[in-house]
Amino acid sequence: MKRKEIKENGINLVWEITEENEIKLLHFSALDFDERCMVSDTGTQSFYPVEILASGQDRVGERHGHKYTQTAPGYRMKYKAFKDYRNEKGRKLEVITEDSITGLEAVCHMQFYDGISVVRSWTEVTNRGEEAQGLEYVSSFSLNGIDKEGLRPFDEKMELSIPHNAWQKELCWQTYTLGELGLSVSQPEIMHRSSKTIGIGNTGNWSTKEYIPMGYLCNTETNSSLFWQIEHNGSWYWEISDQDGHVYLKLSGPNEHHNHWWKNLKPGETFLTVPVSVGSCIGGFDEAMGELTKYRRAIRRRNEDNEQLRVIFNDYMNCLFGDPTTEKELPLIDKAAEAGCEYYCIDCGWYSDGFWWDGVGEWFPSNARFPGGFKEVTDYIRSKGMIPGAWLELEVMGIKCPKADKVPDNWYFMRHGKRVFDRSRYQLDFRNPEVREHASAVIDRLVTEYGIGYIKMDYNIEPGIGTEVNADSAGDGLLEHNRAYLKWLDGIFEKYPDLVIENCSSGGLRMDYAMLSRYSIQSTSDQEDYVRYATIAANAPSAVTPEQAAIWSYPLRKGDCEEGYL
């Protein structure tokens, strides 16, 4: 048996290579490792650094329910190599394991960032065998023993804070003991295991419609914490449960059981999980969020907007509510300029003669709304010293859009041979190069013809589990669409580096750092009551860097319609 101890940026890691040539992650904490805390009657058996579940593999040993323990071939993976080096970000670890039966090889990546007590983690799985392997689950981060320090029972000393999220009710953190969530002590400490899981996740394209993909776990006895975020703009899952006398945390993107994701990995192919970030520190919630804030600043796209913090006027909330016209906009532009606003955004409706909802998709200005032309209004905005902006919802096409039935079905999400509808919109599939060309052409037209320098990129539907077109499963289609959208977005920012794009999804329903590592600014809510908004605004820095958190400011005089982002 060999041990490898690593101390980096205030985080202590302990790895063990067993006599059976298995590698285990025994410790990941701001606290020092204490051998006396290892109490399991199975020793270090369940401290696997990566879990892999492949179709047709027997999951032996003690396991209860559908939790992701004793995965196969996860429990069989043998140690192959350990790489420890530095790159431009900081220290980098790569732990390589393999399974001789399936031929699967896994690389557990851990990227440190200098001076930050957070690690970015992901798993790379390659099929080096001769037969295809169906992946049902792959962890991005796996850690057992998250409760092991201290003397009190885990259901008393461990407190879990979960960020509940909803439309107009974003960022509602609630704190529970593990016992209050049903994970309570019921067996001798050395063997404790149960069928209860605390499982939090999302299925679909609205990544934060019920929860922000993050969590905070505090050991109240030792005043230490573990905290994490999953950096993905689609389906994701994390769970906490007990196994072999300890409590574990497992983080991942989509899986088959919860998210309808299954990947047929052919010989020679490689699959990458979604990245997650995990940190540990001494102290409370504020200290943990401080580390996450530093980390988020380190991973996001550098842009001037996050440094200048310009004031934005948007004409939607408590103002025009999707009914812009030249006549209505011009006096508002004057008042916004007088108030010192630097961006002026024309919200939804500018492209539609009537109801703005189900005709989206072509994105040509309405001559009825702007009889002198849309450019007349955007030029007027610039003449007042402000940069013009426009609202878009590029990932959808309304069922009444003239273009909707002129394009083939492979432009859209499809399930059971039918187009996926939601709220009278179709979901565009960004894996299709023609869809990406269509979206890019809209951006090009707005920037080059109308001088648009700010885009409020909204998203107001939930297309569900994914698409079956050119995919091994609906969840596989969704994951690849999510990744294609991010790649397309990277290309837009590369072409227009000064363009400011706001991340909006009915307010804060895609408040994740796959998106926010790219977007300049995040719409935190559609909340229309400034009193109810106070809690959302106060909690925003827990999920978003303060300089990216767009907060609506409201008029206090009845009937006054001047408002904007501050």
C-alpha cells in the first residue's frame, strides 16, 4: 500500500494505491487528514475516485437502491498512472485507471487554480476495447468520507444548504441537517449504509428551473465546509448518501436513470463528462462563496463589461412589456440618456407587427412598429451617447414564424418522430450547422446593419429530455446540443469581442457557469415587485460574481415607467 499526500491552495488530498492495485481518494478537505476518522468495516474499499456504470455489467457487493455506488466497471478499475504537473492555471493532477474486461480507460482530471481553494474536476473515458460499451453514468467528481471529521453523528453535525430556484423566486437558499432530509443514523457507524439518497438535479434545457447546480455542506463540529458547482447548461445531477460507514458526494452531468442519457461508446471513442468545481475551506458560507467568486472570475471570458459595469436601460419590465414602437421609444431614450444610462435595450416585440410570442424566428424588424425603420431608433440611441441593444431568443422558432415550415425537421428537437413543442415554439438543434449559420446571420445583421452592441439573449421554453435525432439517447442529443451551443457562442464572441450579451432565461433559469463563463451579464430574475426582489438581489453573489449580476431597479412613483438594470 502506498499513500500520496498533496497540499495545494489550502486543500489537502490523500490518495492511496492498494495492494490490489486500486487507487482511492481518501481525503479532500481544508482539514488535515486524520487516520482515526477512517472507521469503515470495509476499509478504503468504497473510496473510488471515479464511478462508471456501463450496460450489462454486474454490480457486486453491498448496494441499496439506485444510488451510484459499486458501479461497474467503476469498482473494478485498476491503477495505471498518476500525473502531477503545472500548467498556466496552476497544479494539475491526472489519475488514470483501466478495466481489462470492458477495455474502458478513465482519466480523472483535477485542475487547481493558484491562490484559490477550488479544484475543477472532470472525467475522460476512452474505450480501448474491441466492443462498444453503453455508458449509463460517469461521475465528474466522487468523494467518500465527507462527514468523517468530528465525533458527533453525521445526521446532527452535517448541515446541507441547497439553492432552490424558480421563476420570480430565484436563489432561495435553505439549510437542513442531513437528518431533516431523511439521511439519518440507523446502523453501527462502521457499516452504515442505506437506500436513502439526497439527490438534486435537472432534466432538460432550463438548467436552473428548480435548483442552482451547486451546494454547500458544513461540518458544524469542525467549522469546515465542502462546496461545489456543476458547470453545465442542460441536465445534471448530484447526490449525497451513505456507504460503508461514511457519507459521500458524487457530481455528474446527465445519467440514464434520472436524465434519459445513455452513450454508446464505440472502440477508440472518448467521452468527456461536464466539468464541476469543488472547494473546501475553514469557516462558513461567506468564506466558501468568496472562494467560488475568485474561481468564477478565473474561469470566465475576459471582457471589458465586467470591469466597466455600465448602466443598462431595458424597456420591458414595468414599462413597455413587449410593445415597442418608435413613438414610445424616443421619449424613453431621452430620459434614459438624462439618467446617465450607457446601454439602451429594445426588448421583445421589435420584430413582430402584433403578438410577439409565437412568431419569433426570422428576426427582421417590424415596419408597422418602426415606420421610419428600426435603424432610425438605434441611430437615435447612439446620438444620445448610448449603445443600442436588442432582445433575442435565438434557440427557438415560433410555430407562426414564416420560416418554421420551410426548414427540415432536423433543424429541431424530435422525439417519437415528432417535433418537440413547448409554449408554441420549436427548439432549434445547434448540432445542425445550418441552424448555427441561421443564428450567426441574425447576429451579423443586428451588429452590422443596426449597430447593435448589446443583446439580451432570452430563453423561455423547456423542451424536455432532449432529441432522438442522430443520438444514442434523447439525453445524448441534448448534451451534444448544449455543447454545440456553447461552441457557437464562443465563435460569436471571437468575432465580436466587444459585443455584450446578457444571459436571460425567464430571468434566472439558466444561471450556470457553462453559460456565465462566456456571457458578460446574468439576468437574475423577472420579479416585478421590488420588495420581493430584495432577497434575490442579496443572494445573487452566491451564484454569480457581483459584477455579472444584473438587478432591475424600479421606479417608486406610481405610473412612472422609467427603469433599467443597475
